[in-house]
Amino acid sequence: MRILSVVGTRPQLIKAAALQPVLRRFCEEIFVDTGQHYDEAMAGTFFAELGLARPDHTLGIGGGGHGEQTGRMLIALEPLLRDAAPDAVLVYGDTNSTLAGALSAAKLGIPVAHVEAGLRSFDRRMPEELNRVVADHLSRWLFAPTAAAVANLAAEGITAGVVDVGDLMLDLAARVSAEIRDPATLKPIAEKLRLPLAPGRYLFATVHRAENRDPIAMAGWSALLGAVARPDRPVVLALHPGTRAALEAAGLTLPAGVAVVAPQGYRTSLALQLHSAAVLTDSGGVQRESAWLGVPCLVLRTTTEWVETIGGGGSAVLVGLDRQAAMRELSARAPLARTVEQAVDRAARIQLTGSGAAERIVAGLTAGTGAGDRN
Ligand code: UD1
Ligand code: UDP
């Protein structure tokens, strides 16, 4: 079976790294990178770190508005898909690359497989919500990561082709967690970043959602980060280049106590989460990872599609840009006097088990095709 998979952004490279080794045992893969993310720190570095294959096609389409970016991807993908004539096109998540891959395949009558199907924030102001709704409704295979995602699809009348496969990102996190559990992992990171990082003595943050890039929102989260930072517990903000550009365009500077660093590699990102006092983020991936790692996570959004991480046994809480709520939740979940002990204990106990998503996705794709093990 020949699968053409489309990636383009940092989280898609990470998801592809979890699926690719299994996919390539059973299928021929044509690997296409739209180039939506193009900085070395956002894209190139993950190929080497995660052992991803070199793309067969690199489209070099990054930047621009949503319509322009998606349109250029459609223009580039259509002839490529027509020539490659794959049995299926596989897309991940909810980015413009997902939308372009699904739409161009569907228009050519090529079946679409959607990994991370069924997620809903029920907020259609989010570009991601539009992308995922369209991709789901165009797909033949809908690989849902959670039971809630399956229920969301059923509520929209989609049941055929839906399988709850688990979360690919958990598989990768489980594989890597043993390498980062030793608190000594922080030492080279601290040296590289020139920051005095010790377990439980810093907060880790990322911010990149479109709604958090307008000037009012940026002033809001920047004040929030400033309010939770303390001299003995700074915020380490791994800043997405798009957010950095938006801050510069608005002439905003971040408060003292917020140390801005470049986007980090995958293992560094996981290690910085695991050994922190708490995480503050608007990233879906980081929100899940910190939940798996058991790190308190303040989500800088008012909605989430990852409902399992919130309430009950989940370690995340939605605080939006509410400074008081952030300070309250932080003192409840990571009281200053206990953060070192919490971080040390968490790292000592960490034991993640993969979800088996990659195997289930490949089984779903190849069922009935007679595709054998290629090795
Ligand atoms: C995209 C996805 C979002 C995902 C995120 C992962 C869409 C609509 N959004 O958001 O769902 O969570 O990726 O990180 O697809 N830029 C650079 N260098 C890069 C990449 C981006 O400078 O390597 C800057 C450019 O100014 C670009 C801006 O960031 O215009 C936004 O990038 P874009 O890929 O359009 O969206 P993200 O915000 O990265
Ligand atoms: N990540 C990373 N370096 C960073 C910040 C995040 O490798 O500096 C990883 C993070 O650990 C997770 C993924 O990127 O695996 C999440 O991607 P992102 O936040 O860009 O997108 P989202 O998940 O919100 O779509």
C-alpha cells in the first residue's frame, strides 16, 4: 500500500517520528513536507533529533496569511498527488498543512486518513478548529486519540472509519522519558541556555496560539508570566518565532523574571517540562505532555480539545489570561515550599507506557489490503 503523508509544522514532525518507523514496515511512504515551519529550530532540527526520513518532496511554503498559505499548498500538492497516485493521503492534526493535504486529496478522489481526528474546542474562531472539522468530514479513516474525540465525531454523524487508536505523541514521550528522567539532564540544558536551572526552581512556558498574538492578549499573558515569576523561580519561555515577531511588531517587552529562549529540541522540551515547578502554555502538545509527566499545567486558553487533561485526575487547568486565577492555581498546585520536592519525586517515579497508536493506525490502514511486512 502506498501512503503519501503530509507534514509541515513542528508538532507534525514529532507525530510523524512516532508513526514513520511502523508505517514503513508495512507500507511504502511518500513523505511530503509543505515547509509551513521552516526555521532550523522549528523544523530542520527535528529531522536529525528524531531520525525522520528526508522528505521526498519539500514544498517550501511557509509564512503568509491563511488563505495564501493554504492556497499555495493546494497548488503545489495537486500535481504532486496526481503524479504519485497514492492509495491514501495521511494528514496529522489541525494545521493549514492538514487542511491542504486533506482537501487536495479529496478533490482528486484519493482516500484521506486523519490522525488526531475528532478533536473539538467548539470555538470556530480558532483556525485549527476549522481545519480539523473539514479534515474529518473529508476522511475515510479517522484515527481518534481519545474517547471524547470518538464521541465528538458521532455527534456530527461520523461513525464509519472511526477508530480510537490512542495518542501517537504519548508513544514518543514514553520512548524518550527514560532518557530525561535524571535531574542531571538539566545541567547541559542550563549551560546551553545560560540559566541557573534546578529541579522545581523554574516555570516552563510556551505561547503561540493565533489568539495570543494580538497586542491586548500579548499584554495579558506577558503580565501573567511576570506575576508568577519570582527571583528564585523564573519563567523560561521557549518562544515561537511568530510570537516573537508579533511582540516586536507591537513594541512589547517581557517583564523581568521571564527568560526568553529560542524554541528547543524535543528532548529538551520534555526535560524542561518534567523538571519544572509547573508549565504555562497554550500548546495542545505541551498540555498533554505535561499531563502525562504529571506536571501542573496552567493552560493560557479558555477552551481545550484535550478535555482529559483537565479536572479529575488531570494536572491541567484552564486559566486563560486571568492573572489572579493563574497565581491561585499555581500556589494550590505547586506551592513554593514544595516545588523542589514535587519535581524530584515526579522525576523519580515517572514511568510512561506508550498507547500503541502507531501500530493501530497502520493496522487500520492496511486492513483488507493484504499489505505484508516489508522487512
Ligand atoms: C501553526 C498551526 C498551529 C500549530 C502550530 C505549531 C495553523 C493554522 N496553525 O501555527 O495549529 O499549533 O503551527 O507550532 O496551521 N514563523 C517563523 N518561522 C517558522 C515558522 C513560522 O518565523 O519556522 C512565523 C512566520 O512569521 C509565520 C508565523 O510564524 O507567518 C506563523 O506561522 P504559521 O505556520 O502560519 O502558524 P503557527 O502560528 O506556527
Ligand atoms: N516543543 C519543542 N520545543 C519547544 C516547544 C515545544 O520541541 O521549544 C514540542 C513539545 O514538547 C511538543 C510539541 O513541540 O512535543 C508541541 O508543538 P507546538 O506547541 O508547536 O504545537 P501544538 O501542539 O500546539 O499544535
